[in-house]
Amino acid sequence: MKTISIREMKAHWAEVEAQVQGGEIFEVLNRGRPTVRIISAAPRPILKWDDHLLTATPVKGSSGQKAVQEDRGGRW
């Protein structure tokens, strides 16, 4: 774990962010005292749903295109 002052963190944020994304942990000091730790967020799992179109609920009633045409009222 690395320590860094608030001033250094603000001045070098891009470098700090890159290191955090690489797994480094930073402890931020305010007037010499630790105030926060910056750690990488856990990545969200990617949802794989190969048959999403097959399992989708079919639209009942009027189509979306018909609804848009009715809403326009002949304006376009």
C-alpha cells in the first residue's frame, strides 16, 4: 500500500488512477493523517444471454411503429 497526500493525488490523478486499476492501493493523507483508501472497484460480471430474443415476451396488440404513427397524427 502506498501513501500519498491530497495535493499529490490531485496533481497526479491520472497516474494514481492507472496504478489503482493495476491493483495498487493508496492511502490518502490529509495533514499527515490517513483519511481514505483508494482501491480498485470490483469489475461487474458480464451477463451472457445468447437467446435473449428467443425468450423475450412477444408484444401483444399494436406494433411500436403503429403507435408512433398514431402519436404523430399525420404531422410527418
